[in-house]
Amino acid sequence: MGLFIAAARAAEDAGGGSGHGGEAAASGLPQLDFATWPSQIFWLIVTLVVLYLLFSRVVLPRIGGLIEERFDAVEDDLDRASDYKRRAEEAEKAYEKALADARAEAHRIAEETRAEMQREVEAAMARADAEIAARAAEGEKRIKEIRDAAAQAVAEVAAETAQAVVAAIAPGAADEAAVRAAVASRLEG
């Protein structure tokens, strides 16, 4: 506010007195008075140079530094993101390889287990077949023994029956050895 008062006093003094009488005072705007233009242009140039120096030496380097820091931070973030992406891709590849390996291992174990079970089944079948064959052989042997015993019993009964029949038809005529030989030859034939 003091600047405006000083400018008004300067305008009064330049107008030639303390009244409202001069031409400069009549115009009312001292910046349009051609007499003050050289000092105004001087101060304009000084102000512009000071502002230029202030901006070029202080403000713009700080702004440039901040922009550079921001750019570096963004670049660092992009580099880290790229690194994380690369790591994620490597982890995904390792996971897929481990999964494929695990599947192959599971398949191999299943095949081994299947083959082992097949061998066990075949061994059990072989044991069962051997046991069945042994029992069948034993059964056939027993059947043969029973058949032989039955054949001998039949021959014995046939011989006794024939002897009883011969003794009933012709008592004392037949000899026991001849009757047994006749029955044996008849049973064999």
C-alpha cells in the first residue's frame, strides 16, 4: 500500500504542485506517462533477469531433480516388476516341471505296483494250481486205491459167490483154486 502512496506523491510532484493541475496528474496512470518509461523498462529488465536467474539456478534444477527422481523411481519400479515377472515365469516353469515329474513318478509307481500285484496274483495262482494238482493227484491215488480195493472186494465176493453156487449145484465137485481162477479170468476179460 505504501508503494501506491509513494507513486501518487511522485505523480503530484511531477505535475507541478500540490493540486490536481498537471497533465500527468490529469491522465491518472503514471505507467502511461512516457517520461517514466525508461525507468519502468529498466526495472522490468532487472526483474526479468532476477526471475530468470532465480528460475534457472534454483527452481528449475529442483524441478528437474524431482522429475529425474520420479523417472528413476518409475524405472526402478519397472525393473523390479520385470524381475518379479521373470521370477514368476521361472517359478511357473519349475512348478510345471515338478508337476510333470511327479505325474511321471506316480505313473511309474502305479505301473510297478500293478506289475508287482500281477506277479503276486500269478504266484498265488501257481501255488493254487500246484495245490490243486497235488490234491488231484492225491485224489486220483486214493480213487485208484479205492477202485483197487473195490475190485479186490468184488473179486473176493465173486469168488465166494461162485464157490457157493458151485457147492450148491455140485457139492464137492469144484475145487476152490479153480473157481477163483475162473472168476479172475472172467473179471479181467
